[in-house]
Amino acid sequence: MDVCWNFLLSLFIIWTRPYGAVTQELKLEPMNSYVLRDSDVGFRAMVQGSWVIMTWFVKETQVLTVRAPAEVIPSSDLYSARICSTEGPNCVDFTMHNVTRDQAGPVTCNVQGPYKPQTAQLHVQESGTVSIPGGNVTAIQDQLVEFQCVTTSWFPVPSVSWSQNDHAVNSSLYNTSSTAEGEVFTSTSTLKIQAVSNTQVECIATLPALKTPKSSFVFMQIAPKPTDWTVLIAVVVSFGGCALLVLFVVGIIFCYRRRKEKMPIYQNEMKRVTTESQSSPRADEQRNGHVNPSYVPEDHTTRSRWN
């Protein structure tokens, strides 16, 4: 009984289903478009079924109307449309020229009739400059070297990465910070690597709208370790200092010995001089005050003559 009832219910649903309904579909691509400021961007609308009027909106503002089969009514020179060359009249290419960041947002295609409007998202980006301040680097073997990469005037914040000899550097070896400067961003990425061999270090910045990333690179040249020279200099200085100290001590000892050797000679000489001075009569007279420099001896011959 239940089986019969279910069978009759299925037949009723099939018989009551509407006939003659034609599927109408509007397809828009790409649904997300990334483009650089001041460039052109295109969207394609494909209609399954017949249509008469198609309208395009940018951020809720109608900018262009297309009438089948090929009549285009633009609102300004910033927008254009044409029937696709390969897909036939049910395909329309819509182009925005010299886009600005003010135009970023929803782009909607609407076809009159039983079609559901389709909306894509437009992302307008800006690429700036990439630089590694300081230029090429000379590093000592096994030294930890720091590099900085600066990206200026980007929107949004770019994705920054590093490569060493065209091989990607592990993200754990660098960190990146960003600051807003008006409507654009400046980022600084710091990389620390060990100097092992001569290498090319490259900083890479990219955005979804960039077909080719922007980059800047420098060369790191390895210098030999100065440890051998340091040890040699330290050894020479140490031995030189020891030699000077030894010479200084030897000089002091030599001077001391010479002085001790001269002392007895000096004392003996002083004793000899003292002895000779004491044994000399003239010295005794001079010491006792008997020497008179003005004394003149008498002339005995003269005295006898007067007598």
C-alpha cells in the first residue's frame, strides 16, 4: 500500500512540473581582477539565451549601455565595449581605461530579462621602488651579516621575500614591518645570514597586479679570516714585551753590579788622597794658618852692609 502511494505521489509531482521553461544565464569573468593604477582592465560577459540591453555599473554608477547586436552607448571615454570576435553576439568585452584607485570596488553587469546580475571585484594597486641601502658588502668568513630592503610608495603592502644565489631564503631568517605614509606604504625587511661564500643577495617585492616582481640585489664578498694575523701579532707583541722586560731587568742588574764594583775603587782613591793630604807639611801649614802669601825674606847682605 505504501509503495503504491509513493508511486502515485511521484507521478503527481512530475505531471505538475512546469514545461517550456528555458534556462537563462549570465556569466561574468574574471570575478576578481588585480590591475595597476593608470592601466586598462577588461571584463567579459557571456549570455546564454537572447538579450536586448546590457548595462555596466562601476561602484553602483552606470557607465555604459550595450544594445544587441552591437550598439554601444558609453558614458565617457574611460569605458568601452565590443562584441567578442570569437564567441559571437552573446559575448561582450567591457574595458575600463586608465583606472584609478577611486574606481576600485564592484563592477556589475546587468542584462534585461530573466537574468541575475553578476558582480566582479576590481582591485587597483600601486607599485613603488625597491632598494637595498649600502650597496655591495665585504664580510669576514663566518660573520653574521645584516641586510635591509626598503620598499617605498606601494599599495597595498607588498609581499617581500629574499633570495641568495637565486635560491629562496627561509622566511625565518628575515622579518618585515610596514608603515603607512598617506595613501601608500613603506616596508622595511631585515635579513641576517652567515657569510660562507661569495653570493648575490636579492630582495623581491611583488603584488597580485604585478606580472613581474620588482627586485634589488647586492653582492657579498668574503674576506679571509684575520685570526692568523691576530695570533701572529699577539705572539710578536708578547715576545717583544717579554724581551723588553728581560733587557730592562738585565740593565738594572748590570748597572747595579757596575756601581758595586766602582764603590771600592772610589773608596780606596778617597783614602789615598786623604792619606797624602795628611802627610804633606805644606798641607799642615795651610791647615794651621802659617802660610803668608805676602811674606818677603830678609836680604842678609843688605843688613850687614848697614851694620
